[in-house]
Amino acid sequence: MGAALRWGTDVLVPHTSEQFPTSTLIVNVTGSFVLAYLVGGLWERPLPHWLKVGIGPGVLGTFTTFSAVAVAMVTLTATGHLGLAVLYLVLTLGLGFAAVWAGFHLSGAIHPASPGEEVDE
């Protein structure tokens, strides 16, 4: 499911190997936000372990990917687009961390944690 969503994003926001990888940036920042949101609040809810693993590493793990960041960096650099490569890396890290921060804070504000509500199945 995550890989299909990623592919869909690549189709909707296409780019060549010499262009800024906008779709990969969108996918990774969105995935960072969603995972932080889930971990920051919903993971404390009584959810089965299999569901947490299915959504986290399963869906979001196949949606986002560090390897795509690495390939984009190498490709942009190898084709003489060092400036785009640096911009892409800075935006990926900066927006990724900002998305994690926002996800944690939004999740905590909307779904305050209640201790002792976890289900292990």
C-alpha cells in the first residue's frame, strides 16, 4: 500500500533525474509527519501490535525511503547539479524534522496520552 502511494505521488509529480526530486521530498516529509503523529499520540491508544507494525514499518516504511534520497543526491551531483543536490538535502532534513516536530505536537494536542491503555495483541 505504501509503495503504491509512493508510485502515485511520483506519477502525479514527475521529475527527471536531473530535476529537483519534488515527489520524493513530498513523500518523505509527509511520511515523517504521519509517523510522528501516530507515535506521538495514537500509539498510546489501545491498538493491536500487528496494526501498529502494519501501519508504521509496513505502510509508512514502504511509502518513505532513504534510498531514494541517496539516489537523488548521487544523480544530481553526478550530472553537475550540485546546488540542487545541496538544496534537496537541506530541505529534506529541515522539512523532515519540522514535520516530525509538528506531528508530535499536533498529536499530543489532539490525542493526549492516557497511561496504561495499551493492548498487546
